Amino acid sequence: MKVSQWAEIRRLAEVEKLSRRAIARRLGCCQRTVARALRLNQPPDEKRGPPRGSLLDPWKPKIDALLARYPELSAARVQEEICRGPDGYRGGITLVRNYLHQTRKRPSRVYQEVEYEPGPCRLTGVPAEPSKSAALSEKFPCWSPSSVTVACATSNSACHSGRRISTEPS
């Protein structure tokens, strides 16, 4: 319990004279927390002890060895292996699943840069012939009839002349 919570519980009980149930309801905490705070005459020590170990801790090296040898082993199979013998693991499978989820390497996302070679020609903005715009609209739904001419990215001299793209449907 934090000192601020302890102080607020004490204030509500001593100054506002609220019941334990009303304090718990107002602060959104358990009535046992309120009772414990009212039993303490001094603020609680905010230092916490060392985290307690897991029931699975004694078997983690064995699990790691199993995963090194058989990386695709299921949680149920791992639990079977560590439960063998009189001194075997006696906990539930949920702890085993959680540990496997933490230790197994997840495939990292792969980002690949894609580079395309320039094609022989690209479209640029010059008005196209209105009679051929219907054919282009059918062929390319995102095409706008306001502009289409050819400009080349290659050294093709015939293409550098700025000739118009063919608008006949193929």
C-alpha cells in the first residue's frame, strides 16, 4: 500500500467519519485494504521485498534444455516432461504456457526495400486527344482524361520525342 492511499484512508475515517465500506467504495479498493490501513498507526514502508519466485523456477533450466533440443515442443508436452518422477512439477499448464510464450523467439517482422527498374516509358501531364479518353478510362479506371503523353526513363531516342501513348484497347 502506498503512503498516499494510507493517508487518504485515515483522513476519510477520522475526519469525514466514513465507514470502512464507504471508504472502500469511494477509493475503489478492497475493504481488507481499508481495514489494514486503519490498523497501521504509522505510514507503511514503501520498500517492497524481493519478488517471490515462480512455482516453475526450479524447472526452467530443464525447460530451456528441452526447447534447445526440440524448439517446436508444445506446452502440454513440456509439462509432461517436467512432471515425470516423484519430484516433478506439480503446477498448472498456464505457468508453462506463459513461460514458453516469454522465452520463445517470435519471428521479427521483415521489411524489404523494393526497387523497380524504370520501364521504357512513363506518363506525364499533357492533354490527350478527347476521342481516345473513353478507351483509356476503360483500360485504366484511375486515369484522368486531362493528361497523357510519354516521357521515357531509358535512352530510347524514339521515345524521347514525346509521342502520345496508344489509346486503342488491346
